Amino acid sequence: MPIEILMPALSPTMTEGNLVKWHKREGDAVKAGDVIAEIETDKATMEVEAVDEGRLGKILVPEGTEQVKVNQVIGLLLEEGEDASALDKLSSAPLPQKKEEPTPVVSDKKQDLKVVPQPTTPGSRSFASPLARRMAEGAQINLQSIAGSGPRGRIIKADVEKALAQGSSIPIPSSLLSGYEPAYDIIPISNIRKVIAKRLIEAKQTVPHFYLTVDCEIDNLLKVREQINGRAEGTYKLSVNDFIIKACALALKKVPEANASWINDQIYQYKSADVSVAVAIDGGLITPVVRQADTRGLVEISNEMKDLASKARAGKLKPAEFQGGTFSLSNLGMYGVKEFSAIINPPQGCILAVGMGEERPVVKAGLLTSATIMTCTLSVDHRVVDGAVGAHFLKAFKELIENPMIMIL
């Protein structure tokens, strides 16, 4: 009997995903461990490996389909000795559908300014693939205005693309139009961007943030980094961020009250310092985790962080590599940002925002001199961490940053 290939749950919060691509075609041989498809989750695009051997007999959910429910049958795998006749005994799994809402229609004339949307006919319905429906909703195109070229007149992706090509402007709700808008493009929203938007709203609306800022002198750190890299002979190259990750982890061990989360009206205080590091990717950001960073050497942290960042930008991170951090770090110093305040990543209690190191005037022993200063701001969930605890954490962090030999020893 054919083996059902199910839509996998690739993260604890995943209830549906987008089937981006099939790596196998109908009739192809499949071995256990072969990559058969790519799935876009609420976190990243991941490869799905086969767990059984056989031949891909039928693809039930085509690539490009969005909002496929977890555990829905997406394909059928023929076992050894089975032929296509075995597929007739199984019914095809229905494609995911999305409730249609009335949407405006694209104007026939190309315009650069105001576009007047036209309402749809109440109670009318159009048949379209999930991807086409999604594209039409994002572009605010009335599906009834599109002629479908798919089976039984079904509207497919190519039909929506053709409709988009007929006009340079896409209508938006009249309540948002002033009448003087320039030409514009609507950017499709990925699952990752939707989740980021949802979590940021949740964090700002439900987490009582407060902020603590400290300036750290990093001249000693820069000298130590230069000396270490000078002896590496090209085998590794430490970054300032590697020292910051290590300092965060060691400070969390010194002040364990800051290494905590608020979950279900309880405080979870962690015994391991697992630092989530924000990495920019196409369409958003993700936070791969350097686990037990307090026990790792700087070179090991550096190598692992480079590997995690590379995987993140390629969309190849595994759930275990970006879930379960206890503290977050966001460093925008490499972009020339002097200082900023980051939004907490729930359920974590803290996130440290790090700006660039720059030469500033300072007073030492009553004399004016200069030093390389790096401004760091700790965003704190007041339900988890009080002001004094946050201050103690920053004091420990500052001491480590300004005396980097402590981290090496």
C-alpha cells in the first residue's frame, strides 16, 4: 500500500506551512535521507528528508501551494513492487482553501496616482488555487475579474500574474488614499515577516519594557582581539561580537536572576546561558542560539556563530539551532548605529542592544582624553527582572568587556 507523505511540523508553533518546492518528481526513486521538498515555516525555509524508500508515485500538493495544514497528505510513495494502480485505491488530499473576502478590482488604465477600488458582487464566488488566491488578496485584485486558465476554469498563478501585468498601479482601500499618492509597488509578505510582525506587537503590547544603558570602553578588547587574530595565521578571525556573546553568557552566570523568562505566570530561571544572536536575513531576521556560551572558548564561539549565520541566511537552520535561547543579543554596530533599544523576544526576559564602538572624549583622573566607547542598552521585562538585577547584570557585563583577559582566563 502506498506510503503517505505528510506535511511535517518543523517547529512547535507550526500549524501550517508553504510547500515551496519539490526536489523529486513523480516517478523518481526516493531513498531514506533524500531531500524531497522545501517547506517554508513561520521561522525559515527548511529541507524535508524522506524517512522511507520507494518511488514518488503521486504529488498531491503542488509546489507553490500556501497554507498547507500540518499532517495533511502532500504526496504518495510507492513501495518496492507497487505500480501506479495502487494509487487508485487512495483518494487525493484536498488542497488548502482560504475563506474569500470581497476585494477591490484592478483598474484597466495604468495610473500613477489615485486608484478607485470597485466593490465585488455580494455572495459571488470564484474558484482559484490557494497560491493564486493569496496573490490576489495581497494585490487586492477581485478574482471575479480574472479568467481562469486552469482545469474547469480554475484561476492559477499565471492568471493573476497576467492581471497584474495589465496595470502599473494596484488599488488600495480608499480610506488610506489622499488622492496624491505616487506610483507604488506592493511587497508580498512572507511567513517569516508575518510572524515577526505578530511577535513584535505581542511583545510591545504585553511585555512591560524598561531600559538600562551603559557605556563600555573597548580599547583593551580591540588590542586583545588584534593580538589573538595576529597569531591565528588565518585559521580563525575573532570579531568584537564574539567577545560580546561570551561576556553576555559569563554575566548571566554571575547574575542568574537575569537569565530568566516569564511563562504562564511563572518565572523560569535557567541554569544554562544560551545566547540568541539576531541575524539579518532576506525578509526579516532570525536568532540562532549559541548554547552554553559561558563554557565555550572564543574561537569555538566564533566558528559556531559563522556557521549559524551562514545557515540562517541560506534558510537551512534546524529548529534546535534557533529555538530555546535564554537571552538575546542584537548588535547593529557594524552598520554604524551608535545606540538603540531592542524589543524583547518573548518569553525571554532580556535583550541587549549593542551599538558601534567610536572614539569619544572622556575625562580620566581629571584630564580630558579619548577612548573607544561602545553604548549598550538592556531591554528588560519588568515582570521577570527588576531594575537592580538589570543594573548588576550590566555591571558584570561592562567589567568583562573592559577587561577581556578575564574571558580568556
